[in-house]
Amino acid sequence: MAAGERGRDVVPWPSALSFRFGAHVGASTAALACANTYTSFSSTYLPTYLHAYLHRPP
């Protein structure tokens, strides 16, 4: 195999790989952030709301 062919073959791989890896990490980070936000929201706001709703004056 000629050096030119090998170079042409190999060049696209790192960029495609890093792009795919970056997209995967980005999606995972976004999913984790959403889960964290939802968890903190449901663990702080919902109990307060339920407590106020259940113990509202008649």
C-alpha cells in the first residue's frame, strides 16, 4: 500500500471517531443533567407542594 493511500485512508478516522465520541459524551451529559434536575426538583418541590396540599386549611 502506498503511503499516500494509507494517509488518505487514515485521516478521516480520528475526526469521525472523536466526533462520534463527543456526541455520545454530550448526549450522556445532557441526560445526566436532566435526570439530576428532575431528581432535585422532585425531591425538593414535590414534597413541599404535597405537604401544603394535604395540610391546607379546610
